[in-house]
Amino acid sequence: MLVTMKSILNLAEARNIAVGAFNITSLEGIQAVLGAAEETGQPVILQFAPVHETIIPLTVMGPIMVMMAEHAAVPVAVHLDHGDDFKKLKQALDMGFTSIMYDGSALSFEENAAGTQIAVELAAAYGASVEGEIGAMGREEFKSVGEDEGNEAAESCYTDPDQAEAFTSLTGIDALACSFGTVHGLYLKKPNLDLDRISRIRDKVALPIVMHGGSGISDEDFYQCIKRGVRKINYYTYLAKAGGMFVKEKAAKAEDVVFYHDVTLWGVEAMKKDVLHTIKVFSGMEQKES
């Protein structure tokens, strides 16, 4: 069933859990995520980032995401991730997306707040939710740190709790993406998370906190972040890696010709397994089972 991000995050807040927001680049990705969500009975967020248009256009993937969300047996929000272009935001909303993110993190505080206010007004006409961002989550936004260039967040990029409070008051957003030590992509070493910063932001901001760069974080760190108020966790890199590596393994073992339809089935199998574990961690099911 297609719902707004706000309604899903309200549920997450009531349950003191986080909801997985999975970036989608293929039909197989949707099948894996919704299959795992329906098996666990947990809500999920399907999201598309403009950066993935090098793989598949939003005009192709977006309507499929909305259609499959409508037919899902669990609550599903369809979200545009990292939108920094109003035309793209409106395009997603016109397709039926129930949530958008305006990413003005590369702008000054004033420009970011003003742009986010426009996004909030735009989304309101569609009854959609809005995520804003203070801080920097993208790998390209961080300073180089020795040989692990771009893999560790500079503290100067972290979200300032006072700025977060001012930003949310000005904009009227439904969720706030914050920077506290995660980055996008593969981690070359264990990320250094500033967990206390999450708590300090939540003391100032009565909104769900969004974690970007969720792949590669330990289960224990996820639990600690969720305990402090993280309610939406973006996840893609390790999901895509799980599918790709399993396909590579299966193809290498194949004694006969490999058909493309076999590859897609292998991909769905591996990605669903990864999503199942991830959803269970985010929802606390993994802790209850152990």
C-alpha cells in the first residue's frame, strides 16, 4: 500500500525502530525489497536518487516503483533521494512519489533553508512528505584523510545541533538528514560515529533523524543510532554488492551456458537475503530472535 514517508516514520517513532530506505536501480531491486518487507511484515521506503539515472532514468523506474508500492501488502513510501533540482522534485511528485528530499547541503544555511521551504510548499500540494539535510553525507563532500581519502567524515561537516533546530523551525520538514560520521559508498575502515551528536540533535529537534550512508555499519552501531532517534536509514551499496557478488559466484561455478534470466533470479535471491537481515536489525527483530 502506498503511503507517505511521514506516516511510516510516525509508526517508527511509536515503535522506537528505524525503517529501511532502499535505493532502487532495477526491477529486481524492488522485488528483493518488497519481498523481504512482506515476509517480515515491516514497512519500507523505496527511493530513487538522480545519480542513478546513469543506470536507468527516473521516467522509467519511478512509475514502476509507485505501481509496485500500491500493490504491496505492507506500507510503502516512494521517495526521491538527494533532489537538488525543483524540476526533478516536481517530476517525481507528478509520478506519484509520496516523499521528496531537497538536498541543499552544498549551499549556505540561508540558501538551503529557502530552497527547502520551496520544496515543502511544492510537496504540500501533493500531500507528500519532505526530508531536508543539514551537514554533509556525500563522499565528495568530505576532506581527504590520509590514504583513505573520502572515506572518513571531517568533523567540520557534522550537523550542528543549534543549526538543526533553526533549520527545522524555518522549513517545516518532516525528517532531518544529519551528518554524524557516515559516508556514502564502501567503507575502507570502521566508521567513527558520533553517537552523542545524535542525542544532542534530538534534544533540539523533535523530528525523525535520517542516516545516510547506512551500508557497512555494524548491527550494534545501528542499534545505538536507533536508540538515539534515527528513524530512517538509507541503504544501497551493500545491497547492490550482495547481489553482484552472488551472481559472480554462481556464474563462476556454472558448468554450462548462463542465461540472463538466471542472473536476475540469483540477484533477487541474494539481495532479498541481505534486505531481510537489514530490516530485522532496523526493526529490532534480530535482537528478539537472538
